[in-house]
Amino acid sequence: MQLSLLLWALLLLATAPGPGPWPAAGAQGSCSHRCGVRDGPCSCHPTCFGLASCCSDIQSFCLEVSPYSGSVMGGKDFVVQHLNWSNPTEGVICSFKDSIQTRGFVDPSGRVHCVSPLLYETGRIPFTLSMDNGRSFPRSGNWLAVHPSKVSESEKSQLVNETRWQYYGTEGTLGNLTLTWNTSALPTNSITVELWGYEETGKPYSEAWTAAWSYLYPLATNIPNSGSFTFTPQPAPQNYQRWKVGALRIISSKHHVGEKDVQALWTNEHALAWHLGDDFRADPVAWARAQCLAWEELEDQLPNFLEEIPDCPCTLAQARADSGRFHTDYGCDVEHGSVCTYHPGAVHCVRSVQASSQYGSGQQCCYTETGLQLLTTDSIGGSTPDRGHDWGAPPYRVPPRVPGLSHWLYDVISFYYCCLWAPECSRYMQRRPSSDCRSYRPPRLASAFGDPHFVTFDGTNFTFNGRGEYVLLEAGLTNLRVQARAQTRMTLEGSQDRGTGLTAVAIQEGNSDVVEVRLAGGFLQVLLNQEVLSFAEQSWMDLKVMLSSGAGLEVSLKGPFLSVAVLLPEKFLTHTRGLLGTLNNDPADDFTLRNGQVLLPSASSRELFRFGADWAVENATSLLTYDSKVLVENFLLQPKHDPSFLPLFPEDTTSSSSQPTEVAELCGDNNFCNFDVAATGSLSMGNASRVAHMQHLFRVQSLQPVVSCGWLAPPSYGHKEGVSYLAGSTIHFHCDRGYSLAGAEASTCQADGTWSWPTPTCQPGRSYTVLLSIIFGGLAVVALVALIYVLLRRRKSSRAIWGSQP
């Protein structure tokens, strides 16, 4: 089967039409200007390939490109697939977002190339292609722009010992610097190395606030493309000193210096210490202190973004489980060795998935090896919120929402000024304080897995073996919808099980893009707006489907079926319905039908089958994709719930007599596991459900609410022991030498979120050492006076005796 599909695909590619002659623009029998359209005598929508309904010229006008992704910095050469032009007569122009144009070319083999431009946003960027020197743009496609830190190292030039570059000119850091790159990534004999600077100008938070990359000056021109360049940095002229953040670009020497949007290799963006002037090199600490003070003054004039960012989770377990609102920070990941350069003492950090609505700011939360939150009030390694979210936010090009770069300007370079280049870190931490977790509320979790089994948000367990498409969740609060398809499994003998499992899940919130995850040949396949996405180049794709509500959906493959987890923030209380129940802390109404009727929690499995069938998807509101004749015939043209399918109900199952010992050892008292083995005869099926259920229980435990009393300050002229501020934790206080405690020596975080005692004070001159010194000193004075008195008395007596002698 796989071989025949492969041969069919190769035949399709071989017979794909060339670029001409072309139908008139917009003709209904053509895909010119019609990509994504289903209407007409033929389809130009991606689903048409599986339905054999495509216009014959779809691959000429609805473009596929290779590679399909590259850095937002641009300069990536990509080839338009299935489009050959053996005798080009006019120029090729590629237009991105209808406003940014780059000049393409046709290689000697007739392949059409484009070069990605310098962009200021991540995600899928639409582009159109002109093959008549810009007079018309009938062809269209998508380019995936990737956050700079997500780009493969092989696609960038490397700053050898990057830390040295960013500390150059500070004490003990001088000499040569070296840049390396992969010569095959830039096919040319000679190259030019340039410096580009990034800045954001204009009044902050006004329409005049703009972001710009600017070419500054070359470091070398027309040198051999050897893969390495070493130089001794010289202080830049004064007119270039305003740029503190930038990157190096390598281009072919055939282009003039500073030419935009040509094939290039970029370095990481970084602090330009090596480029700064003589005043920095003469006294880097004084220079950095002045910059820190200037940043501090500017910060105090800007709006307070801290008020609108979410509180951090209290524990590492909560942070990792709350995937709807928080995601692993690229720069401090326990799964990748906990290399936390800017957060010593932390093993893992997370960032808020969503930028804040008004200011585009972000939250960061860091945790120690013991799972406790690390605060800046206790350690320089504490988590710091961001005025500019590292991942950016729509509308992107507007500061401080430019991915990566806005964060560098407002949160990273200032850290260099205050903390790394000058001893003024307290100033930085005062304006980037860690959030505690006193107002954090963990999300609620519901799951579906196995045959399939459901655990609702309020913890109700049930099994529903329907065949069809069903509503897992509807929430009118944000118009959030999650739908799933359930199909039967084929046994090894070729018959169908009497159970079903989830094979596709789709989600949409409001007018967001629709994301679907489905099984395809035993692997997970991701679709965006019914178009299959490739993850061959990027394991993480910055899609514009981040759910603004903070809801989260996770889909994984467990056994032969999908396992689904849905997380909802507390604000969804009383706003949900569907197979995952009514989130209201009352399990008694989880089996609510569309008409509002509620089945009793003790309902039989046959009654629950009616409950599940009632939540069948309607065609008019379906989010799922029908891109094959099998899906169309079985789900689009048939009832969404198959009334002819009779499943195996739990009360009808009998334990397997052939392998009772193995089942008992595997499943124990896990009812889901026992049912699946009895229903399918498969131990692996039962084990998959057991594992999925255990993971659900572990995650529920991780998301249990935790009481925090908030940070407790040490006393002035003293210190404290302990950095845990959760219920049951105790903080001990001590005073510096020469001071004594006035108040409790320890305080415990109580279950009501308050400390048992406030922070004590340390008062001077009353320490035991001083007191004992006074006492013993006083006694010594008294003893000395007494001794002198006795001696004087004796001397007086002696004189009297001698005076009476003859």
C-alpha cells in the first residue's frame, strides 16, 4: 500500500504542468488567484489532492517551497517546487505580505528561486510570485518565519566563544575575535562581513514607535569564503554608538554592502560590547553604570506592565503541567541540561505563552532543583518578567512586540548594563521583580484516551464507545470548541473491534485558525486550516493559534489511538459543556444533554451511550477535515453518530480466561485497563489506557492548589534561613553581630496564607555579647573600687600603728 501511494505521488510530480502557457488570471478552471478556494468546477484547496478534485494547474499556482522555513532575519534561498522555467524571459519577483519584495532568479536547471526577506514577525508568512517582472502575481504560497533562537545552528554563522564577544572591552577581555560559518550554506567565492544594528525609535507606546534593523559598516569586504574570519575589534565611530544590540551578516561580495534581502548568513543577535567606543573601553563599569541609570530613568516613565501579567505557578510541577498558559523557556530547560546562563541556581524556567493584551509583555518563572520558585528578592538567578515578550505578539512589527528583539532592548541589554557590566543589579531587580504565586490558580484538567474513556473536569469517569464525531468541549465564554473523531480498530484477523478510539481532534477559539491532530499511518499528522503541515525542518512551529484564554490542548499517541488532555483556567467555571462535562466542582451534573437534561451519576453505560450520542458534531459546525473519499463517505455524508454500531458495554465484558495472570499483573484495579483487555483481547491496548490514566492522575496531582504566604523579607541588619514561602514552611531569622532580635525568631506559613509572625527587627546595642560585656565590665569596676578601698584602709591603719611608737 505504501509503495503504491509513493508511486502515485511520483507520477503526480512528474506530470505536474510547467509555468506556461497559463489560463487567464482568476479563470474558474484554474488556480490562478484562487488558492484555498473550493468553489468552481475544480478545487484549489489543499484537501483536493485526496479527493481527486484539484484543478490541473494547482501546483503551478498554489506553491510548495523547499526549504519551507528560515529565520525572521531573512537571507534564505528557497526553491519553488514543481515549477520549471527553462527559458526565462523576464525577472522573478517574490512579494511577502503584499509589501516586501525580493528579487528571485531562475537557476541553470530552470528551477525558480526566491530569497526570504528580513521580517519582524514569526509564523506563516503569505507570499506571491511574479514571473513577469512584477506586473502580475498570480501564484501564492507560504513561508515559515522562525524565531532566531529556534533556527538550526547550521543555518547561522557562529560567534566563537559568544560570551567573549559580549564582554569585549571589560576587564581582562581583549584580543582577537573569530567568526565561523558553513561555506556550503553560502555558495560564493568571496564574501563581505557586515555589522547591522537594531533599534526601536519614537515615543514608546505611540503610533510613532517603530522598529528597524540598519546596516552600519563592513568588517571585511571581498575576502575568501573560507568559513572563518578573525579580527581585532576597533572602537566604532561616534555616529554608530547608539546601537547597542545587533548581529553580523555575511553576504556574497557580488552584492554591494548593505544591500537588503539577499542571500545571507546571520549570527545571533547579541550585546555589541566589542563595537562600543573608547569611553566604554576606558572605564566599562562607569559607562555601564551610566547606561543603567539612564535605563532606570526611562523605565520609571513607562507604564507599569507588571500589573497585567499572570502570577507564576508556585511549584515546578505546576509550571510544567500548566501547558496552556506556560511553556518551557528556550534559555533554561531541565530537559536540555538546565543551562541557565542568566538564572544561576535555577534548573528550569517557563514563560507565559501569551503576551499581555495591552503592553505585549511576558512573565517568566524559574525554579530550583527542589521545585521551589526562585525569586529575585532572594537571588540574582530569580525569574524576571519582560516588558517585551521574548516570542513577540501581534501585530509584531510594532514595538515592543517584535519577536526576540524587543525583549533584547528592554530586558536583556539592560541586564548587561546593570548586572553583568556594572554592580548595579539591585536597580534592575527593583524594576523586574519576580512574581510570587499568591494569586495563581492552577487550571482544571480533563482527559480522553483508550477505548475511549473520559475523565471530566470535575473528576467523573466513564466510557463511551461511539463511532462518529463528537463535541468534547464547548465554551461560549470564548467560543472555544474541541471536537474529536472516533473510529473502530481493525484486529489482526481483519475484523473490527466492538470498541472505538479517538483518531482525530480539532480545536478553535473564536476566529482563530483551526488546528487538527490526527492519526495517519500510525503517526501524528498536524493540519492547519485543513492543510497538512510538515515538521521535517521545525519541531516547534509558531502558529497563530495560541489560545488567548489560556486554554490548552495536548494530543499524544498512546497505543493505537490518540490520548487527549484539555486544560482550562478557572474563569471557565460554569461555562463548559460536552463529553468532558460541566466544569463547576459538581460531578453530579457532568452528564448534561444538549437540551439541559441531566443524567444521574449512577446512569448505566447504555444510558451514557445516549449521552455521548447526543453530543454528535453537526456538519455545519464541524472543525474536522474530510480530505479523502473514505472520510467523506463515512463521516461527511453519513450521520455524525453511527446508530448502527453496537459497542461492547462494560457490564457485558468478561475477564479473559486465557491470560488472567498477565491481566491481573498488568492492570491491577485499573478498570480502564481491565475493560480494554477484555474488549480487545490486547494487553498492549490495556497498558496504553493504564499509562494514559496514570499520567492523568499524576498531572491532576501536580495541579493541586498550593497555598503561598508570599515573600517574607529578612530583617534589616540581619538575615533569614529558608526560601520556601508555601504552607508549612518555616523561615528563621538572625541578626548581624552587634544587633539583637526584637520579635519572633521564626515564622511559619499558615494554611490561610498568612505568616504566623511578622519579620522581627534587629536593634543595636542589646545583643547578649554587649550585655554581658556591660555586666562583667560593671562588676570589674565595682571589684576594682572595692579593692582600692580595702588597700587604702589598710594603709591608713598601718600609719596609725607606726605613729604611736616611741
